[in-house]
Amino acid sequence: MDARLDFFSQPSVTTLIKKISGASFVPDSVLPTTLQELCRLRASQINGCGYCTDMHIKEALHAGEDQQRLNMVAAWREATCFTEAEKAALELTEAGTRLADVGNVPDDVWLNASKHFDDEQLAALVFVIAVIQFYNRLNVITQQPAGGYEVGQYSG
């Protein structure tokens, strides 16, 4: 499959993407990078974004995540390898990704997440969930091909 549009051949679009990428940085000290990548991966799976799925599996592995846990992200509810906090984050990710299906994030999902994360962490988690939606949509609309991403490709 060929992409419908090459974002990086458009200088103004490249500038916008770099600004959004820079603004979307969440320090590991606020929310562990591996957890961020699990959430990005789950949202990308739900949204059918092959490009982001490939990217966030590779970034998660690079950050030290275990391949078996990555294999289980799509079935996190039944998986025994995730902590209760990770499950709460994945549940919030799913609810925030499926807004068109459910209309809102249910109070019980938010309350569960708030048991495991403080306000700063919750804000970071919401930001991670919101920004990956943006990238999923860019890539799905323009049919960006999956599989060729290299770790750190867009850093710097």
C-alpha cells in the first residue's frame, strides 16, 4: 500500500507535526513510558492504525516492555500480566477511544483510574490518549503503510 499523502514533503505540515510531537512529550517521571506505550498501542489497535501499532510496539520494546505483555494488550481484561493500575489505564484508553460508541467516559472508569493515578498522572494519561487519536486519524485517513518504523525515527 502506498500512502495517499507524504506529510514530510509538505514543509508547513512537517512543522505542525513537530510542534504537536514536542507538545505531546510526557516525562517518564510523571507516567512511565512503558505505560504510555501500552495505552498508545491499545488505542491504535482499536482505531485500526497499523502505522501507530507498529511504532508503539517497537517503542515499547525499546523502553523495556516485555513482548508477551504486548501480545496481550488486545485482551488485557483477561490477561494476568497487567497490574490493576495498568488495567485502569487501558480501560480509560478504551473508553476515551470509543467515544463515538458510548458518548462519554463512564464515571466508574474515571473513578477506577483515579484510584491508581494522581491528578498530574491522570492529566498526562488523558493527554496521551487524546494525542494518539490525532495521529491515528492522520495515518488511517492517508493510509500510511505499517512495518517500516524505526525506533526514535522522529526524535530530535
